[in-house]
Amino acid sequence: MLLTNLPNELLSNIALQLDGLTEQLDLRQLALVCRALRPIAQEALLRSPAFRYQYDDIIRSRIILFARTLAKRPDIAQKVKQLTIRLTLIQTCKDWLLGS
């Protein structure tokens, strides 16, 4: 039996159980590679999006783009139940040695 033959309700329930960072990466990949499962994966990703990265310009721009999307798309914003932003600030050795 193919995964896509399962009822959408069952697939949604499975996807909503995946809430760790690794699982979110898997859901993201699933949304990108399987058109039939994209809506289910996107729904699960939107329910509790998480940003957990070393802080830099790339992650800052991703957070800003996500916030802009939520502001412009209330239909998407309504689906977000929990938002996690966990950033790691890392000083370079040079900054640490110079006391900057």
C-alpha cells in the first residue's frame, strides 16, 4: 500500500506528531518532493514552526520573511499555534580575545 493511499486525516495526525527539529526538516523535505503530501506537510509545519540556528544574517532574514508572511496572510497566521525561536549567539575567537 502506498503512503498516499492512506486517508488524509490519518496522514495529518501522523504529521502533527512530528514536532522536533529533525522531524520538521523531514516534513519540509516531504513538502518539497511529494506534491500529494505537500498540503499535509505544510499544515504540520505551520502548526508549530521553529527557528533553531546560529544567529546570522540568513536566519534573521528567514525570520523576517516568515513574520512578513504571517502579517500578510491571516489565513496562514491562524494555523500557527506555537512559534519557537531559539538562536545561538557565537562570538569569534578574535572577538573573545580582544574583549569586544
